Amino acid sequence: MEFDPIPIGSCSKENQIIYQQWFNYADSDGDSRITGSDATKFFAMSNLSRQDLKQVWAIADSKRQGYLGFAEFIIAMQLISLAQSGQPITQDLLSSGVELKNLKPPTMDGLDVLMAKKRHKEKEVDSNGSSPLQSSPSSSSWFSSKSTKRVSLSSVTSIIDGLKKLYIQKLRPLEATYRFNDFVSPLLTNSDFEAKPMVMLLGQYSTGKTTFIKHLLKRAHIGPEPTTDRFVVVMSGPDERSIPGNTVAVQADMPFSGLTSFGTAFLSKFECSQMPHPLLDHITFVDSPGVLSGEKQRTQRAYDFTGVTSWFAAKCDLILLLFDPHKLDISDEFKRVISSLRGHDDKIRVVLNKADQVDTQQLMRVYGALMWSLGKVLNTPEVMRVYIGSFNDKPINDAVSGPIGKELFEKEQEDLLSDLKDIPKKACDRRINEFVKRARAAKIHAYIISHLKKEMPAMMGKAKAQQKLIDNLAAAFGKVQREFHLPPGDFPDVEHFRETLSGYNFDKFEKLKPKMIQAVDDMLGYDIPNLLKRAHIGPEPTTDRFVAIMSGPDERTIPGNTVAVQADMPFSGLTSFGTAFLSKFECAQMPHPLLDQITLVDSPGVLSGEKQRTQRSYDFTGVTSWFAAKCDLILLLFDPHKLDISDEFKRVISSLRGHDDKVRVVLNKADQVDTQQLMRVYGALMWSLGKVLNTPEVTRINEFVKRARAAKIHACIISHLKNEMPVLLGKAKAQERLIDNLASEFVKPIQVQANLLYPPINPSLAPIFGFSSSASPDEKEKANNVGDSTNDDPAKTSVDEKEIDQGEQAKGADQREESGSASDSQSQTPKRRRKSSKRVAFSDSDSDIESEDLSRDDLIKLVAEKEELLNLKHKEIEKMQDKVLRTYAEMENVMDRTRRESENSKKFAIQNFAKSLLDVADNLGRASSVVKESFSKIDASNETSESVKLLKTLLEGVEMTDKQLSEVLKKFGVEKFDPTNEPFDPNMHNAIFQVPDSSKPPGTVAAVLKAGYKLYDRVIRPAEVGVTQGVEEDKNATE
């Protein structure tokens, strides 16, 4: 029987004011709702028993909403007040005639002190303008770490609410438009943002998954029946109860609505177990059924086990793979399950359970065998974290494991519990991390879908085009990646995407909407960084990833996807390496004097095996090169026992080219060898490095100047490649030729730069020195004589000097005019352009004469060379003009030919169809002639009038059908021709026999067996004829 809530009006106004203050205090996140954890902390101040408080919650939350509003909170306070007065708590207590208006508020121990502290902190916030970090009282000793500062719940809530708002306004429209929910992940709901962190346990049967959860909760989370054959979500609740899967999937306050896509067959194998427990106030556990080892058992599952596992993996914050020392073989289904965790490698932890059942020597072998098996399944070069221990309620078996094993198990258990305790602290950061990953995936999905839509034809051949796109999906992904410069590692799996695409019509997809893409870009570039200014951070640094260690107010780490979108950090360029890298990158902050001055970047170890290198899901060398350009110092560390430089390490060192002045070599652990060995080690190291580092010396160049020079050279190369491209035709071949000859093309911009610095002599100087630009040898000699006589004449010399002085005076004005009107030079008239070129040539030549003091012979030679070069250019231009004219003529011919072919294809499209109807027309003609012949033989006097009528009707019907068919054929251009008495034409007639006939000339058609047909002017069936033959020829043939 459901309890009817008492209206707020039943409470006095004075008490309502008090309750409103209490409600605001208990509502720590400010969302006008008191959830289970807040209510537990607040109600505990009443000093009632846990059983009484559970009953209070059950009565107040009669609608099973999972939270208390202000009205329900008043009911709870009234119930607590009555319970403190000694009355039993029942559902009909408030409706039993108790005077509620005169009921005093309950006694809450220490509440006044806590509220006074809160008011004092609020005053400090108003005066300082900043929100201090506060640590809420914990309900469990597991989360009472004193070394780590907590984030205020209001700060976390504001970030989650901000993400919710950004998702609804900017990301969700993009996902809905391009059907992201059908291909990748369902649309998010409010419960997905508000859900507690989840931990999923995976493993084969009897590896201790359920026992592990029982050990943590100190009780069984399951009802009387066994549930190891189903997925069980263990979460916090006011009392112990189990909710069936179909009910869980439709509850709006639970983040499991997406499981409805797996059908009732799965939901009948899924349930939610609720119970009050301090640990469950912070974490939700997902217990999975044992992974099967036989193929037959796997195929008997009524649902997609791997798909369900992948769904939960995307939602969970930690994934524990449990193994038994006696069951280390990884079955085919377990391999598929582990493969479905691709993209969530940073969440996976391995637990070797029941380790106290083997001794220390066997444990080492078991550990090695486990790593061997996992190395073949997990395609990642980094080593997974493995926890070794016995996670159950039984004491550790000292007799088997020994004291060393017991100490190891206790330390490993502490590490695992510490990892679990850190999950709630990282929850907000992981939400941000997953949100950014989802936004990037949705953006790439939109590019793919819009590209497929763009590739579809407008009218005909859509089915074939769609099938072609599906078959060549990998090539389509490559086009999208190159067009929009996207990281290849962020693209979805081709086979899975192809399988999903097969059920869709590409023509109904949406085109690319730049405004939606821009909205997501703005969200990643501006909105989320502004939202993260108050964010606290999560996961600890590990050696399998890049870690930037920098100064901060407290010890915390930031996931890579979060770091890359923070505007106050210089790592936004790392987004070009994709989510695959960002999941292997993080930033660790801590207060330290050294970090106030410098930032350290720790990189993962360089691998020595080629197979491990190829298993990296990101461009390790490219990332190293990116960091090298940003860093001020690069330390290459070597171990005396590992001096060999692997192939990948060579590639990494080669990627440091251009940063040699930053590189320093560190020979670490040198105390592990004696002095003699150290000298040999040092020599071997120098030997190895000398082969890799191709630099004889260190040159220190300012990074800004180096970047400016590189940018200048890059601009020259790009502009040169643009200039070398043709204007109209042959662009693809020209581009391919430029790429093939790139080394020679690199030299040409350098020559152009040299010509700009030292311009050649212009031919327009020739008249100034008294010679023609096209001078023959005799004319050159005359020019020399003229020059000599000119030098002997002082008057002429003064005139020449005067002209040169005038040219120098005009030089500055011309340069100013040209610099001021550079943009107008394209619109100058040819006459003005020639005058301008003459002035520039004159001024340039003067500067050359002054600087290089060239003789007249040298000038004549230079002019002759330039003329020869000019003639060659003229010939080349003529060839190109001729080539262009020929190309245009060829294009006209192709267009005419295409037009004719198009007309013919329309005109003769029915040729095959008409040809197949010709036999029908022949049969109708034969039928008509047979009926006529039969009708002519009938004796009307002997036959009844009825039979004559029937035969006449039949004749009329056949003739009418024959006539109608002839008209239809004629309408579509098919005409019948009878070549009787016409000369024989082999293109139109097919001679079947010869007829001796002296009355007609030889080669004349005498008889027609089958009439011929034409489609317009094309013969589609030649006439079968008999041809006349001369009588003498016939006699000769007979003889």
C-alpha cells in the first residue's frame, strides 16, 4: 500500500523556515534533491538506529524516486521527530491524528555547529571571490585519505551540469542528425551523467568474481538463487532488494536504458541488486557471468555477450580481468571479449586470484604463463598491471605461500584497494575524458556519413554506387581522413561500420552541416576549457604513457583528452595524434620548487621489437618529434647493460634532427659496473651514438629564428609547386611528376632566391651603351669602336654621366611608387608596364655596374645570353600555344563524338527489343496469308453460314493485329522493306539461292523469303532473297 504524502501546509511556517535551512545544508550539490548519500549523513545526526532511518526513507520516498524533494524532506523530519518522542515508525503514523502543526523539529546533534561553519565559509567566499576546497565527512574509512584534498561537491556538480548542457545544446543535435546512436553508442541521458563510477569484473567460471565483491562488501549481494549465469549490477539502495532487468532498463534514474537494444533475451539475464553499504555510496559493481570455454556453449547464448560486455566497458571506470592459477587458458570467447575492450586499455587491470593455492616457485611460473597468454591477446606493447592475491574471506594459506607470499599478497591487496578508492576522486575527470572522446568520435562519424551522402549519384545507379562505397569503405575512410586532416586512429572499425551500413539507404543521409561541426569545435576549444577551470584531476602517472609533470596547487593528474582542451596548457597540438594517443597521455601536477621553474616530460620506454612497435596505436616517433620541438632540453638515458640502439630508437633519434643543440646523453646506473668496465661501456656508447647522430658539432640556434627560417623555406617551396602547376589540363600528371622529382624541385626555389638577390642584366640597357640587343659579331666590333670613341670624347662622356645621374635620381621615386601601388601593377596598361620595367631595369643595372664594375664585353655577352634565353622562351610559348589549340580542337571533337553517341544511344535504344518482335510480325503475316488461303478454298454453298462468319472474323482479327503491330513499329522508327526487282545489296540483303532468269539482269532480287527491317537508317534484319542469274552462266555451271 503506497503512502499518501502529507502536504507542506500541515507544517507550521516557523518550522518550514527551519526545515528549508536544513534542506539547503543537506543538499550539498545544490540540485534541490537529497540523494541517498546526503540523506544518510544528515539523518545520522538524529542518533536513531539504522533500521529506523531506513524506514523513514522508505516512507518519505513513497514514489520510489531515489531522492527527497523539499516536501518529502519535511515528511522525513516529522517522522524523525515522532520517532525521537518514542512512537513506532509506521506508514499510517502521520495520518493517525497527530497534530503536525504543533510538532517540534527533531533534535539533530552538531547540526548548529556545522551550519555555522558553512555560513562562515560562505562569507569567506564572498570576500575572496574563490571557492575553497572542502572535504565532506566520509561514511566509510575507505575514503578517509588525509593526504589527498577533496573537491567541493558543488564544483563537481557544476562541471557535470555544464557537460549536460553542452551535450544537449551542441553535441546531441550532431549525433541525432548523423545517427551516431545507431552506429556507435546510444544517446546520453541525464542518468548517464549522474551515475556513480562503475567497476566491471570479467573472467571465466569459478575465478572468484562474485566472491571478490562479497569480500569487499562483507556480505552476499545476491538473493537465495545463484546468479552467476547473469549480469548483476550491485549498487546502493535504502534496503536490500533485487530489481529485474526489464524494470531496470526503463527506470529514468538508472543509466541502463541503452541495454534495451539487446532485447528481452538479455534483459531476462540481467538484474540490479541494491543494498545500503558505504562503499556502494561511491562505486557501483557490475558482476558478469563466467566466460564460456566451449564453442557449443557460446552459440547457445540467446544474446550478444560480446556486445553487452563492450557496452558496459564504455560505461565503466575500471575493468578487472580475473584469472585462476589453475585456469590460465584464454578461450576463444574470452579472446573476443578482450578484443571488444579495444579503446579502453587504460581502464583494464588484471587480477590473479586464489594465488595462495600455489607456492612461490609455482606462482612465478603461473605469473609468466599468464603474461605470455595476455601478450598474445592484448595488442598493446605496454605491460598491463597485474594484482596478485587471494581476494576472499578466508585467511591466506601460509602453509603453501609462505611468509614471502603472504607479504606480497597483502601489499598487492592494498594496491588494488587503493586503486578502487581513487575511482570516486577520478569520476569527474573520467566523465570529461569520455565526453571529449565521444565528441571527437561523433565529429568523425558526421564527416563519414556526409561523405557517403556526397558520393551518391543524383538520379540513376544509386544501388550500385552504394554497394561500391560499402565494398571500398576503407578507401572512403582514407579520403575523409586526408580531406579533413583527421587522426587515422580515431576512425571506427571498418568491418563493424560496413556491417551496420548495409541496412541503411545512403541517399537519406544528411549532408555536412558546417555550423554543427563548428559548434562542436567551439565546445572542445572554448566551452570545455572554461568549464575545467575548477576541475580536479584523477589517474596516477604510469610508465606506459607520456606524462607531463608540472607545478600545481596539490597532487593530481589530468587525463590526456582533458589536458588537450585546456586553454592554459600548451598541449592543444597533440589532438592531431588522435584519441588513441591521448588515452596514453596525461599531466601530473604537484607543488614543488623545481616544477615552479621547469616542466618535465616522461616518455614510455622505447621498444626493441618490431612487432611490439607496430602494435602501438599511435605515431610514437611523431609524438616524440612534437615534444622535441617544444622542449628546451632532451635527455637520452642509457643503461650500461642495454647499450644496443633498437630500430625504433634509431627512428626516434632521427626525429630529433634539427634539435641537436638540445640533446644531452645520460649514462645512468653507472655504479653497477667498475671503472674498467665503465670506460668500455662509455666507448661502446659513443660508438653506437656516432652511427646514429649524424652531426659533427653542436650549433645553438634560437628556436624562433629557426622556426622563421623554416617557415620561409616552406613558403618558397609551396609557392614554387603552385607555379609549376598547369592552368587548365594535365594537372594530375604534373602533380605526380613534381612529387617524383621533389629533390630537384627543392633546388629551384634556391636559384630563384639568388636571382632576386642578384638580378640579371636587363636587355633594355643595350640602347644606353650604343649597341643592339641582337648584335652580330661585326656589329659588336662596331659597338666596341663606338664605345672607345665615346670614352675619348669628354662631352659625350659628360652627357652619358648626366643621363645616368638622372636615372639614379628617378630610381628612388620609382621604387616608392612601385611599393605603394604593388596591388595596382596587375591593372596597368601595357604601355605603362613597359615604361615601369625600363625604369626598374635601368636602376637595377646601375646598381650592378657600381657593385660589380662589368666591362662592355661582359655586358654584350650577358645581353646575348638573355636574348637567346628569351628566344627559347618564345619558342616554348609557341609550342604551348599550339598544344593548347590542339587540345581545344581535340576537346571539340570529343564533345561532338559524345553528342553523336548520346543521340544514337537514344535513337537505337530499342534495337534489341524491336529485333525480337520481328519474328512475331512474320508469324502474324503468315497466319494472315494462311487464313486468306483457307477462306478462298471454302465453298459457300456447301458450308454453313456460321462457319464462314467465324473464319471471316478470324481473318479480320489477324489482319487488324498485323496492321496495329506494323503501325507501332513504324511509330518507333522500325520500317519494313521489300527489295523485289531491286539490285542485290549485300549490306541490306542476304542471298539464299539463285534463280536463272534471262528477263532480268543478273544480280536482281527475284524472290523475297523474309522481308527486311530498318530502324531509322540502320538495318536491323537483312531481307532473305533469291537473286537472278544469267542463262549462259547457268549453262556453264551445268557443264
